Amino acid sequence: MKQRAAEEIKDVYQRITDRIVSELEQGARPWFKPWSGGNMAGKVALPLRSNGEPYRGINVIALWMTATAADYTSPYWFTFKQALEFGGNVRKGEKGSLVVFANSIIKTEANEKGEDETKTIPYLKGYTVFNWHQCENLPERFAPKAEPVQTPTMQRIERAEVFFAAAGATLRHGGNKAYFSPSADFIQLPPFEAFRDAESYTATKAHEFIHWTGHETRLNRDIRNRFGTEDYAKEELVAELGSAFLCADLAIVPEVRADHAGYIASWLKALKDDKRLIFKAAALAQKAADHLHSYQPKAEATAKDSPARPGAVSATSVPALVS
């Protein structure tokens, strides 16, 4: 039984990783694809469960890929049973999409000395969901409603400005590069006027703010890596995913940064070497996005990630810039 469960978990990792590798091999980054087609011309949205709760982490990427490939415009997803509970049904012949559920169980066992020992055992479970477009007779409230976001050209997006300002990061403008400096703990962006539009500026800012969360006084990720190394590319993957999540939260079309095209080859190699990498990166990206949400006034009482300083780590001898 344990062996079969382990094989099922391995299959879940492999199936989702294989889909992402396939997209990358075609030169596409699947976490950006929802905004590149006509199917997402309206308001950008995170995939939603039948109760309206957004999916998180790797499930966001997996369902975005499916929705884009099939031209689904509704953000709602249902299990076979949930569709029935709402008075509808999944159409015959429809193929469901894989999502995952991660949790842990606490087990008490006797150790070598005969003493009871409590162990926490993590597990991953895959299950199947169907989009609204694959179902019939569901309530009208689940039907897609296009709500285009109107943003005046080259006027700052106020909701995003308020969101990022709440974090209290040191933000500087000038020059022609965007990066986060871990050693000096500040974000550098080109002038607002240098960007093609307000969305490009905001999406780039979101990318650098994800790097900012990794500082040793915040989420303490390993972000002091030299450009061109595998660890550097992995942190860029976290920032790309986190930026995509934030852009969805803020209903902003993200910018596909041309200077990051070269990372695709690095990501392909890393993903093929470690089928769990995309899950790890998505989890870190989600945690980073949650951390930024925790600074918002309305989230103070229920923030999952406290802005308080965690334990410090030893600094490397080479100060790095994370772009």
C-alpha cells in the first residue's frame, strides 16, 4: 500500500512537471500564457474552487495552462461530485484536469527503546477537476463575466502603488536596470517614464518585490547567487511565478521580460533534473506573495507570514544583485 501511494505521488510530480517542460521547450512560459491570448481579454483571475476560494501554488499554474489550451474563460473548477451538488453535471466524454492537495498526518509509533514517538508525515494527493465550460446546468453565477481593466496610458496603477507601498521597502528610481540588492536591501527600478506602459512598470516592480521578500530579515531565501548559476536561475523562477501570482491578484497584465528569455534553458535543465522543483518554486513564490499581502492593513489580523525578522544567516563574501 505504501509503495503504491509513493508511486502515485511520484506520478503527480512527473505529470505536472512534464507539462511545464513541454511548454518551455516550445519557448513559452506557462505562467504568463493566460494573458497572451484572446481568451483572457477580460479581467485576469486566479483559478477558483466551487466555493470561490482561489487555488494556490502549483495548482494555479496547472489550471492556467489547461484554461489557455482549451480557451476556457470561466475561472471556476469543480470535482465531478461538486457539479452534481450544484444541480449540474460534467458533460459526457470531458477530460478532467489534475490538481494536488498537500497535507500531513501525525502518527505515533514506538521507537527502539519502546517509547512513543510522534512523527509528522507529509503527503501529496492528486484529484480531478473540471472547468465550468466542461459542465452543464450549473448556476448562472459561475458563468464567465468579462470585466476589462481600463488603465489610462502611463498613469500609475493606484491599487498596485498602494499595495507595494504598504510593505515599506526602500525603492529607488533611476538608471536602466531593475534589480534588488540583498546587501543594501533596496529595490532599484528605471524611471516610470522609461517603461512602455504602466502595466510593464508594475509587473517589473512585482518581480523585484518578490526578490525583496527573500532577504535574510524576511523570508530568508538563498538569494546571494552569482548571475548564470543554477541557484540564480531558480530564484528567478520563484520571482517569475510570484510576479505572475501578484499580477493576477491585482488584475494586471504581466510583462514578459525579454532579458529573461535565456533562463528558459536553465529552467529546462533544472526541471528535468528535479521533478519536484516546480512544486518547490511555486510554494516559495506563493509564500512570497502571501508575505507581501500580510503588510496590507486589511490582512494584519490574519496574516500568515509575519513581517518580523527571522533568524539571520551568514552573509556571503560576494554581494549580489537579483534582477
